[in-house]
Amino acid sequence: MGYDADHPFARDTAAVARSGIPFYVCPGTSSWQSVAGRTANAAANLKSAALHGLEARASGYLVTDWGDRGHLQPIFASFPGFLLGAGFGWNASAAGNADVDLAALLDAHAFRDPAGVLGRAALALGNAYLETGCASTNGSALFFLLAFASQPLPHERMPGLSSEGLERARELLLDVRSSLEGASSFRSDGERIVAEMRWASDLLVFACGFGLARLRTPPGSPVGAIPEPERRRLAAALAPLVRDHRALWLSSCRPGGLDESAGWLERVQALLG
């Protein structure tokens, strides 16, 4: 079991194989602690587990999908990992193929989008974290800005966070959000899936703006150090995202866990005053 792109599956699988005990390799979708996934990390993690598991004669390949800190990621964020995991689990040697058109596969098998919009959008949203330049592990800096809003910056979970990186991420996210206008899916729940993608892109844009506002205050300052007019603007932008999160959750999930999930965003609201 290991979830980062550079997890040492070669070392771990060789060690377990020498014991003679049957074992599975257990990579993950990298959806948790991200809002919209971490596409590049998921692909590398799933590929490494498949190839080294095959080499060490693992008995199986188990793709994990978690929901740390409120499970704020909608289901679409897991689709790239599910799809790659299914392919690699069926044919582990395929993990060595660098020519897979993942966006097209997502549109065909996950999103049912003949226009070819949603697959590209999902992958771009899932790679927005790379624009920050932060070497965060087991999550993205954009998520951690929300989850650790009560803690000072700089923060150990967001090493090297910069205004330049957040501006790059925000620009990419706004481009993706624009591409989702008019997007559709032939899935029976297609309208909800598209709405969740729009919500995720909007929340990540908010996270970028929130991070930029915090970086303009002296290092170590609390959220309350953000000038009041900007705090009010940020609070006004976050309020509909919290409301929509609750509505979207209840459109597909049981109520249990919703208050805890929304609480992660409501804590940010409270800090903004």
C-alpha cells in the first residue's frame, strides 16, 4: 500500500515476495484531499504498483479511494484512477504503454461525452495542483489551504507555496471552468456530474484567491489579518459553494457525513467572519 507517485513499490513488493506470503499491491486514485483529484500522481502511482506487482507476482491489484477530511471530492475526481486501475488490473503489462489517450477513454467509458469536453476537463482539473509548484504529499496544496485555514502560512503541508503558483493554477482553472459551459453527458446522472465538475473548479478557484489573500499578509498571520473588505468578498464567494456542496451531496449520497464534510468549508467561512 502506498499512494504517492514515488512510492517504493519495487522495494516493498520484492520484500513481501521473499516472505512467500500471498499479497496484493494497493495503489490509489489520489482523489482524496484534492477536491478534483491529482491526475499525474494517480497515474504514476497506479502504473508503478501494476508493473512492480506483476514483476513480484502479486496475487491481486486493489485500487483504493479514500475521503480524508470530509470527502470534499465529487465522484468524477476518482474516475481517472478507476479507469486506469481497471485497465492495469486486467492487463498489468499495459501500464508500460505511454500512448494511452486517457481523456478519450474517460469520455467513452466514464462520462459518455461524444463532444470530448469532460474527459479533458477532468484531467486538467486533476492536474491544477501541479501549477502551484508545491511538493505536497498525499493531497494538494489547494485543498490544504482550506483544510488548514486556521494555521499559519508558511505551512509544512504546502512547501514553497507562492503567489505566482497560485496565479498559474487559478488561470488554468478558469480556463477549464469556461470549457464546462454548455458541457453535457449521456449518463443518466450526467447533469449532476457536470454540476459537480463546475462546483469543484469554482471551489479550487476560491482556494487560489484565498491563498493569494493570505500570502499578501505578513508570514504567520491569521486569516483575520486579511483586510476586512477582502474577507467579506471571499466570504460572499464561499457561501454559495457551501450551499451547493450540501445540495450536490444529497443528490447522490446518504445524509450521513454531510455535516462533517460541509464543516470543513464552514470553518473557513467562520474565519473570514
